[in-house]
Amino acid sequence: MTNRQITLTALPQGALGPQHFELGEAPMPEPGEGDVLLRTILMSIDAANRSWMQGATYRDAVQAGDAMPTYAICEVINSRSPRLKAGDIVAAESIWADHVVRPAHKVQKLPPVRPLTHLLSVYGIAGKTAFHGLLQIGKPLAGETIVVSAAAGSVGGYVGQIGKALGCRVVGIAGGAEKCSFVRDELGFDDCVDYRAGGLFKALRAACPDGVDVYFDNVGGAVLETVLGLMNERGRIACCGAISQYDTETPTGPRNLPGVVVVKRLRMEGFIVMDFARDDAKATRALQAWVQAGQIKVFEDVVDGLENAPSALIGLLNGDNKGKRMVRVGPDPQ
């Protein structure tokens, strides 16, 4: 019996393309003592996948010839550990494949949440990243103004909705009139600025007449530079990602650092979601309460088929998604 998996055939020089991936077959993995054999149900597609190809980050770099790593929701098919049994639903650091073997102590048994897609979106990486980054670093107060880049994306959409639930004015930044309408009309932001339309500084200044107190940055580059110029004194910037810089050989950074940080006494901090794992239960309770109250709407972008994972990632980097993007590899258990 064989196992489909996708490998990175070459490190991209410039934009990522389908030619950098190959779908092949490998032997079905066999669990050893203490291991579990997992069937992949859903794989998370994130901009960070691209950054891993540029060198070591908070994890080892992905090299040519490696199976593409991912975070996945899986079903335990065969367990050789007392920690887990067949049929358990778990989260695991995995690869783009139908089946994987992992040490049982390195996977996390998940609660009985349905649909399972919510465990990758609002109650998973996306929702928890939004919650922790906004509350732990942004520390917004009711009445303050929050700006969120990549506002139609998996994290940005939740940041804005949480901000509204906390009583803040929320302004998004997104690419294109359609996405801006989605952010305003569906996600409930107070306003949204199209960075592709030109005149970003002027448009943001009009949308934020009282300045910006909290900026949740998902893109870096020129957008970050622009928002820094509009920050109020003692403002806070949560640096979550830099998607504008991942798919290029000529990254650019804000030219107004560190000057604007010093003059305005800004606090600027980078983070990854695992930094706040100790507070995950708190985040889940709050997110569930907001969802049940209708203050958070869940939007998901599910692409079917393992073979479509490369195009799903390439599309994400081009801004094609609305909400959390993931790939469905297999069906939910009955």
C-alpha cells in the first residue's frame, strides 16, 4: 500500500509556482512503539509555509527534496501508545501527505468540536493568533482605533471582529474593492482601505481621523511603513507576519525605523501563536462566547484534494482567499 505526498522539488528564486512541487508516492509509514499512524483530514495553508523556504525561522528551513510541512487535523488509524486510540481526532505537525506517523506525545488530542474545520479557523491557529496578538500585545481599550492589514485573511478577519466586540473602531486594509466590501459588509469593520488603489496614507488618515492606537500587522513592507506614520503616541504594533516579503528576492522594510518608534514611544512586538499556549483555553472560551453571541462570523476557504495544496498556497500568497484557507485531504470520520 502506498501513500501520496507532495515534496518541494526546488527552492524558489522569486515567486513560488507549481513547478516547485511534485506529487508522488511513498511507502505507507509504519508506526513504531509509542507512535501513531494518522490519516490526514485537513491541512492548514499559511503564508508562513512560504517563509520556511527562505531559511530557518522558529522552525528548521524547508529544503529541496523535503516533504512540505504543515499543521494538520488528523484521525488516529493505528495507535501503539496508551495515550491515544484509533478514532481519536488530533492536531499534529505534519506534511502534505495522506498518512503520516508521529510520536504520540507530540500530537494533541482535540475536543469534540464540529465542524472540524473550526479547529483550524476560529478555534484553531487563526482565531488564537488573532486573540493572543491583539489582546496580549495590542492591549486595546474600548474607544481606541485598531488598524488591521490583510483584513480579509484568516487572522485579520478575526482581529477586526474581536476589536469590534471590545468596543473599538476597526479599520481594515485589503487588496481590491471586492475584498474591502467583504470586510465592511460581512465582517462588520467600520471601514476598509484598498492598498492597491494608491494613496494609502491619505485614505488611511481619512478613515482614522483620531489616529491609530493599535496596528495588527500581517504584511510588513510599505503598508507597515505607512501605518507607522499614523500611529498615536504610546501606540502598540503586533507583528504577526510579513506576507508582502515572503514571495520576493528583494524584500523591503520600513524606512521610518527606529525614528518613529522613538519619537512616538511606540511598542512594537513580534509573536507566534505558540508563545501564548498557556492561555489557549481562555482564548477558546472567549471565541466561543463571541461566536455564540453572533459577534464573530466564521468564514472558511476550503480547497478539496491533496493534489491542490500547491495551488492553494500560491493563491494564498496572491491574496485569493477570504477567511482561513485549508485543504481537505480526506473526509471527516463518520
